[in-house]
Amino acid sequence: MSIVNIFRENGEVTIPDFVDKNDVINPFEFPKEQLLPEKLSEYLQDRLENELKARKYSLKTQKSYLFFCKLLFRTMQKDPGEIREEDVTKFLAWLEKERGYSAASINLVISSIKFFFRFVVKKNIINEQKRPSENKNLPVVLSAEEIIKILGTEKNPKHRLLLMLVYSSGLRVSEVVALEKKHIDLDRQVLYINQGKGRKDRYTMLSERAALYMKEYFDCFKIDKWIFPGQTSIKKKKSLTASGKPDSIEITVHLSVRSAQYIFNKAARNANIYKKASIHDLRHSFATHLLENGTDIRYIQTLLGHSSIRTTERYTHVAKRDILRIKSPLDSIV
């Protein structure tokens, strides 16, 4: 779902059915780039950002909360003071029906709106808003053979190392792209994860094969900071050069999450993997394979950085343990 195209269907701007079209500017009278008028003032946007930063919310959460709050007021074409609980209910129903939002996404939207009204507007209008139950989907698990095929078909050393680390160390995609050289302990074969999910630091394993491949990677490529550097941009400084021109500095950021997802999708496609898998399923496969090999689930919890053992226990439902080793009666009679 594109933020820019949030009101587009087949290239055209649309207005939700429950918004009175007489109360808004008709978007079809404007160029296709024209969106519905923004209803959340810059002042309130700044207030929201400040409240989120004061509570040390992650940058990703800050962006999500701001986006969904702006979307609510722009969709309903009402100012914050005009929004009622029934407006929020209609908005959530529209997201589910017209935009196909999952239960998890709807819950995030509810959290965004509740935060805004509680801490910015100082008015609780959706205290009774029921949250949808999330689907109990089991994680997709790739077999060892499928992992070998994916890594074997990826010829780019940078991309291959990235995929290798996600699987061999059980990393989240946001964690692997943000790895720095100082986070790698090749001698102890340990990775330091700085400010993972929930702003928690942790250590996890670095496999022997991944460590050897990383040494070769360091020999072939000059790595100053990021293990997986992304684009380099030129940023102008306030100071001037000797000639009076604005001074500038090159800034290299790490590889983006979206780029990492594309790398996996391409590798899986080249390896003829037909499962509906994503790069995060390499992490699922790491946990499941450890469990199948007899690793204590509490150790797996620590390696994955889960706060609750209940989160880790979901892998017990997909691990090929005793119940999945039962022989089908069909195999006995054929």
C-alpha cells in the first residue's frame, strides 16, 4: 500500500463512500496528483511527534502513528475536534473492507488514534473501541534443502551474506541491515544486536560458516561502518569552504529494509521456491530448525530476543516433532 496512492484505485483518486462528497473538494476536478485536503494542522502534527519522542517511541512507530492520524482526519474530512467515536468505527471498517487491512494493522491504527486523542487533544473518545482478534497464522518454514538452494543461487557476495546472517543468526530484517562492523566478534563468533525490537540489546550466535564467509567479505570489500552499506548522499553543511561555497559531506546509510526484502524475493524466485515466503521466514526457519534439533526453547527465546516465551512457543506448532513423525495409515496399506 502506497502512502501517496492511499486514495487511488486504478490510478484515480477516490473518496470513501461514508464521506459526504458535497462537503469536500471533488478530487476529479483536479490533476490526479491532488489528494483530499489535509485536516490535521502542522501544529498538532508537531505536538504528536513531540509526545511520541518524549516517550522514546521508535522512529518507525512515530511515522506510523503520524500517518494513520493524518489519514483518519483526511479521510473523514473532519478536524480533530469534530471526530466522534462513530467516525472512528466507520474509518476502521473502511480500512478493513476497502483496503484489506489485517487485524494487526487495524490494532496499530487504533493505538495511533487513541494515543493522539489521549496525549495531544486530551480527550478520550475511543475508550470502548473493541480491538479485532488477530489471525493465528502459523509461520512459513523453509526446509534445509530450500535454504541451501536460496543461498546457492545467490551469487552476489553482499546479498548472499545478508541472507546467510538472517537465517544462521535468526535476525529480523531491520536488525541485519543495521549491522555495523563493531557489532561483529569473529573470534567469539557472536553478533551484538543494538537496539532491536522494543529498544532491547542482545547477543546472538554467529555461525562458523557465516564467520568464515564474512572474513572473505571483509577481505574483498572495504567496510568502514555498515556491513551492508546502502546509498551515499551529499549533505550540505552550514559552514563555507575557503572559496565561499557551502561545505558538504558524504553520508552513507545502511541498506534499506525494502532492498533486503527484494534481495530475498529475487533469490527465492531464482531458486524456484514456490512457498509464499518472505525474508522474515528465514528467521522463522532458524527457530524451527533449532527446535527440531532439540535446542531448549528458552535458549531460542534468548537468541530471538522475545520478551515472552509465548511468542517463541508458536514454533512448537510447526516444528517436525513426534506428532509429525507419526506414519499415515495410507503408507501402511499401499
